[in-house]
Amino acid sequence: MATTALTNIGTLVTNDPTLGEGALGVRHDAAVVFEDGVVAWVGDSADTPAADTGRDLDGRAVLPGFVESHSHLVFAGERAEEFAARMSGEKYAAGGIRTTIEATRAASDDQLAANVRRLLGESLRSGSTTVECKTGYGQSASDELRSAQIAGRFTDEVTLLAAHVPPPEYAGRADDYVAMVCDEMIAACAPHAKWIDVFCERGAFNREQARAVLTAGVEAGLIPRVHGNQLGEGPGVQLAVEMNAASVDHVTYVTPADVDALAGGSTVATLLPGADFSTRNKYPDARALLDAGVTVALGADCNPGTCYTTSLPFCIAIAVRELHMTPAEAVWAATAGGARALQREDVGSLRIGARADAIGLDAPSYLHLAYRPGVPLIREVFKDGTLIA
Ligand code: NIG
Ligand code: FE
């Protein structure tokens, strides 16, 4: 039994309202003890039980590790020129995805794995201790299979983004592509994934096509999630609720009926404001969602097209400044919210029995994540109770 005590924590976020104030379960002058990779004790620093090793936080803040529920890390190449053109006024069109499909298909397994490892390293140093990873730049049965297998070397949260955009050989034949996904790709890839995802948007896949892909995924034992309502109003949100999807992600353009549907269902709305930032899109109406009682998660959406950042602290800062989320709502959404989106109860909080995944900040409180944008505030990262970064 290895125990580690973190003492003298200025502000501790537990996300357990029985352990402290508010939804974040905040305690001051606190301590937490990890035992064999899980949280064993939370209390006042003065009462800390004896432990094998100790770390004095000297008044700094400790939070649960971020739970990144949306990332696209299996790809090759980059699209900096496309970004620069966008900043000069060009509009984002999902067509850029095909550039990355070509580069990804041409890359070796080792090149793809090295890119995932590099980005996961960045992500971890930014405080994300659980990271979901999507395929989606293969778009053939064999390239999606190897993408899923490569992602699976690094995380249990593998998402088969089976229908991202129809690849070049299916140009203008989205129905034929969907048939191939349902008849061939999903059977090959399902043993290597947990989730099935589809980009339900004009220019990608329509409601019926997206429903067919998700239904085939569910039949193969996968749990649905949806990319929807990123570039315009559309059927993504309603389809996600209808399919009881774990989450619908982006949710930038929604109608009052979409908000009502989310409020009446169990699908998490995952906001990806980094993508809206990097595409100069409008920002989602987080207040309408939160005020209607919708569960909101925040993800970084790292991908080479719409958002090449792995930093959830950056997204928290945008969520507070631009989406009018409170700092507490944004921090909850990037921790407990991400865990809800991944249907995980063992991460996203520091309740007793949760995994000992935590971060120490170079700041006295979680408020500084939004208050000091762009500053590397993540000083310690604990994964399963071990200091790893
Ligand atoms: O989450 N929306 C679709 N997929 C990605 C973008 C992919 C790309 O442009 O390469 C997203 O924004
Ligand atoms: Fe995405």
C-alpha cells in the first residue's frame, strides 16, 4: 500500500459537493491522500494522516486532471497555410479534411504513432490525464482499422469516426460510402473502439446517413457520439438525442428546440470553443444550454484543421471570456463534464475512490486558469497517484 499526501493545498477542487462548497466541492487549506492509485482521504491539511511520501503545495491549487473527451490525434501532416488563409478571410470548409486523409494514408504506422505520442505528451503537460482519441483521417476500412489500433496503444477511449467526410474515391457518392462503412468498416474496427462518431453537417453526412452509421455502430457494440451543429443549424443535435448518444460535440448553431431536446435527454453537449476560435466561427451559446439544465463538457478538439491545440486551460479561458461561462462552470466542464461525456465515474473528480489523477497549479486557485490565459500554470500532473509531469 503506497500512500502519498498532498498537503497545504490553498484551494482544492474535488467536484464532490459532499466534500466542499458548490458543484466544484471546493475546500481551502486542504489535503488529499492517494493510496494505490486512488483517492483515499480528503480533509483539512492540519488533520492529514501519515503517508509514505508527501508534497507540500505551499498554498497552491489542486484540481482533478482534465478529462479531454474530444480529440483527433491520429493524422499526418499539418494545414498551417489553410489556417493562414482563413485568418485572411477565407471560410472554413470541411474539404480540408481530405488533405489530411491523403497525408494520413501515405504515412507509416510509426509516423502516425509518433504523432499521437507527441500530442498526448503536450496534452498531459497541459493537465489532461484522460484523453479520448478519434480516428477519421483514414476513411477506408483498412486505414480506419490501423488508426483505431494505433489510438488503442495510447488510450482506452478510442472513437471510430467512421464517417468524417466521404474520401476522394467516394466523391459525390456519400450513400455508397455509408454502405461500405456499415457493411465492412464497422465490423473490422469495432473490436478496437469504444465509441462510434459521425460528422452530421452539410457537406459531410445528412441525418439519414449519420443515423445509419450510428445504428450499425450500436449493433456492433459501440456507443454513439456525434459531431453536429458546428458550421450551421442542422439535425446533429436532435439525432444525437434521438440515438441517446453520449455526447454531441460543437453545438455552435442551435435552435431553441435543440436546447429543449438536450435538456430533456441525457446527451452531454460538448463545446469546443478552440475550434470556433481557430475558424473565426461564432461561439456557442453556453448560457442558453447551462441555464436550461443541459450537462456541458469542454473539449480542446485537437486536430490539424479547425483547432491545432491540445490545451484545455486555453479553452477554459475562451469559455469564460467569450462563452460567458463562470470559471467554476468552465473548470467543471473540463473535468467532471468530460467524464460525463465519456460515461466515466472513476475520473473527473477527487471524490473518495476516484482515480488519483490530479493537477497542481502554479497559482492559488482555479480562477487563475481563466485569469492568466496562455500562462503554463500546470506545475504537477499526477496519474494514478504518481507524479508524471
Ligand atoms: O472537430 N468537424 C469535423 N471535424 C474536425 C475538423 C477536422 C479537420 O478540419 O481536419 C472538428 O472540427
Ligand atoms: Fe472534432
